[in-house]
Amino acid sequence: MAIRVERIILRQIEMPLVHFFETSFSRTHARKIVLVEVVADGLSGWGEITCGEHPYYNEEWTDAAWLIARDYVAPRVLNVEFASASEVGARTAHIRGHQMARGGVEAAFWDLEARQQNVPLWKLIGGGALLQIPCGVSIGIQDSIPQLLRLIEKELRAGYRRIKIKIKPGWDVDVVRQVRRAFASAQLMADANSAYTLADSDHLLQLDDFGLMMIEQPLAHDDIVDHAILQAQLQTPLCLDECIRNAHHAEQAIALDAGRIINIKLGRVGGFAEALRIHDVCAEHKIPVWCGGMLESGIGRAHNVALSTLPNFTLPGDVSASKRYWTRDIIVPEVEVSSAGTIAAPSGPGFGHAIDHDYLASVTVRQEILA
């Protein structure tokens, strides 16, 4: 069945986080998120543009993503006949960068196609190897180590299988040491969000003492070569995040042994088609992958669940419960994590949840209909 979208609705929502989230570059108290609804033949598909409010994680941010989606992406995909959603990304590939804006629109097309075929999104993308998704949590930099330890204990009690803690210079080796001392058997990793350089190598080598699953993106957001130099010195696997934007980057990183694990974020790589290519490249080279999070609403979170059902997602991702972030989510039912630390892939069509339209309307601060 061909796809021809006759209308695209952009919405910006604003929702406060249950608890602030701090990385090496900023502290976030509330999220401003652009949602994409694509409409064809009376059905809607939904996507989420996962960039932050500021251009700190990468060059994208909410206000710019709105303009890119409205003025550049939407005109290229409206009223165009596609044989499948897999063709949508190529239609906008000449737009340099802006993968999150492009990917949010592309993801909506995949959701629409799954609904047209009356199948779950995970089935449409070739997933289903994992129908119970192992879950981890990402815990930001806190005001004190005791506060961090309390949060970790809470999440482990809730069943989460892996704890990721954010680090930065001044909040790293001693923090990890105390966490490991308190939780000797926990699966633990550290995420630097590009806060270090090769000049910090000797300092980072101390992290080898703590049995970490991985150290995520310690060096520059756009670097692969220096990561290869650092990985050669470390026993702990490096995980690449920000610097892997497409399958070619993954191939380069693997060839250089720049990292031994890759985090796939749907928005960062421009949508499902490229995420599938990265997944397959990594599987071919026996590089495990996992799904990272960007403080998504329920729409983006449900897309991450679908992605995580692919067979090479062998490590617990950042796909955690809605209630960790929101007092109320925009989907029903909300994403829930079992006491065993897993999320069940939904069986309904598309991403498998309904939109809470009343609540969505209450948190929408701007909307534009493109036809």
C-alpha cells in the first residue's frame, strides 16, 4: 500500500520533568518537544523530534527543529507517493545535518504505515526478536553523592537492570568509586557526553578499576580517531553515541576500534531507516548496540521500544517508564516497566498506544497545520 500524506501537523508541547536531569553540559527542568502528526486517508502517524531545548547535545534545538521540519522537510514529503516509509529519509537526505528534525518526520511515516497495515511498528521494522525489552536508567549529575546513591537504590529496587550515571570533570572517578562501593554487583556505566579530551587519558584510565560495562562518549561529539587512541589504552569498552550519525560512521569507528559498543538514538541518526542500517552493520561485526534516550515523551519512548526489539539490541537501554519523567504522559497506557526490569512490546498497530488528546491539547503551546 502506497503512502501519500496530505497533511502534517506540527505541535510543540512543554512538560515539566518529575526530577531535574543534569549532564556535563546543562541541567534540564522541563522539556520543549516538537511532535509530528502525518495524516493520510483518515489515519494518523506520530513522530517526535527528540532534540533538546538548546544546541548542547548536538547542533539541533527545539526552535530550529520547528523551522527545519516546517520549511524544509514537510514540503519535500507532503503529497508525495512513497512505496513505503523506508523511502522517506532519502527524500530529505540532501538537507545537511538536522537528523532529529528529519528523523521525527520520518518516524511518523513509519508509524502511519504500520497503522495502515494494522501491524505493530516493531513488526514493520523487522523487530520482534525481543518482545520483553531489558531496561536501564540514566541518572543525571546530582547535588551530592548521597542524593545520587539514594536515586540509584530506588531504581534498582524498581527492577532496572543497568544504571548509567552522568560524569564530568570534578564529578567522575570518586563518584564512580563510591557508587561501586555501595552497589558492588550492579551493572554500571558512565556517560561523559563529550566532557573530556585525550589530555585526560590518565585520569580516565582510573575508571578501569570499577568494572564498568562501558564509558560512553568521553571525547568530542564529532570525534572517532581520538576515541580509537583512548580505547587502545583502556580495558573498559568505550560506547560511541554523539559521533555516530549514520552507518558509514559506524563502519569507520569499527574499522578503527574506536569503540566496542554503539548507542543508537533514533533521532540522532535521522530515523528508522538509518537506525536499521547501523544495527545491521554492528550485528555483522559483532558490536552490541542499545537504545539511548533523549527525555522523550511517550511517543518517542514507544518508538524506542519498537527499535529495541531488533536482535542486536542485547544490552539494556535507556527505555524506562513514563513515570520516571512525567507526572502524566501524552499516551495511554503509559510506558511501564515490570518488576523484572522489562517493557513488553505492545501488540496494537503502530507504536501501540493511544494519544491522550485532552492532555496533549493542554500541554501544546503552538501548532501549525501544513497541507
